[in-house]
Amino acid sequence: MQRRGRTVDRAPETGPKPDRAAKSSCYTGAMMDELEFRRTAESALEVLKRHLIAREEDEDAGFEVEEQSGVLNVLFEDPPGKFVITPNTPVRQIWISALSTSFKLDWEPKASGFVLARTGEPMVALVDRLIQERAEG
């Protein structure tokens, strides 16, 4: 390449350019289509809701479950607080906001459910653990 009377050598490119989508860890490996994700997430959230309602009936539960527009809210009485569990369709994840942290769950075909990748916990077990941690303070 010539630049104002002098030659500048460029290093040759080596190998293929990295695929940006392959680098992103927020996308599930075999990306589901949007309709499939919505159905799968809705079903998983329904299972979680039923589980939490059964736990809610225990007089020592200390929380209440509400559903609004596909979002589950776990409301705590003492001290007041809330967990928010919501599908995030663009990235095909279920997000849980709890204990000042965001937990992002991916679909895991081998587990046939949404799991937290860093621990391998399925969604119901994770929410149970978070409720327990909150109760213990």
C-alpha cells in the first residue's frame, strides 16, 4: 500500500474471520425459532408457577405468586421484596431477577428444560434455592 510516497506493508490475514454469532454466549447453541421458544418458555413457566403455588399454600412460605402477561412475580411479605421471572424471546432465555442478581437460563435439550449454565441447575431447583437463600437472609 502506498501512502504519501512511502510503502506500508500489511501483515497477511491468517485464517477465517471469527463468526460474531458463534462468539456470543447469550444464544442457545441450536437456536430455536421464536414460536417454538415462546411455547417452550410458556410451558416451563406454567410448571414453575404450579410448583410455587403448591409451596405458597404452606403457611410458612412467606411469599405469593402472581402472573401478569407471561411474567411470574414472586412477592415476599417480610421483608418486602420481589423476584421477577420472564422470558426473553430475542435471546431465547428465561431471565430471573432475584437477590440483586440477574440469572439467565438457557434451554438445555438433554435436561429438557431451562438451566443456569454456570451451575447446571434447572429452573425450579434454582428458584427454590433462591427462595431459601432469601429466607436465610
